[in-house]
Amino acid sequence: MTWQWIGLTAFSLTLLPSGVAMAVDRVPERLRARPAPVPTRGRAVLLIYATAPVNALPRLADASADVTLACTVAGGALAVAGCLLMGWATGAGRRRAAAAPYGEC
């Protein structure tokens, strides 16, 4: 149970603030040079972050095996959705950068 607390704390201190900042488009200028749209990447990070509480909280609450399994499946689906959204955002940014005339990125 200690590892669930450690993981939940680590993800809450790292991914949650950065994902929220990116989702509301409040990021440093050095991140804006990348071709992928920042708010979409922030939403993808938040989807990936959501995997941690969905997986950890049922275990910390000592839920039944069926509830824990259902939450694990839901957490996996959230992680896959976050990865797909990140891939789509990166691909969309690259397509937009390739379509722009030279020097206008």
C-alpha cells in the first residue's frame, strides 16, 4: 500500500500541475516552439495523470477485487486515450508546420 501512496503523490506533484498549466495555455515560451498545440498536449497529460488516482484509490480504500479490476481497466483506457491524443496532437502540429511556408512556424 505504501507504493500506491508514493505513486499517487509523485504523479500529483509532477503531472497534475504541468498538465493543468498546459491545458489552460499558461506555459513558458520555450515550450511554444514545439509544433504540437499546447492545450491539447495538456489535456493528454491530464488523461495520463488520471490513470494514477483511478488505479490507486480503490486499492487504498481496500475495495473488492472486482472494483479494483474495473478501475485498472478504466485506468488503462485513460492512459491509452492520453497517448492517442498526444500522438494526434503531435501529428497535427507536424502537418500544420509542414503545410506552412518556410520560416512561418
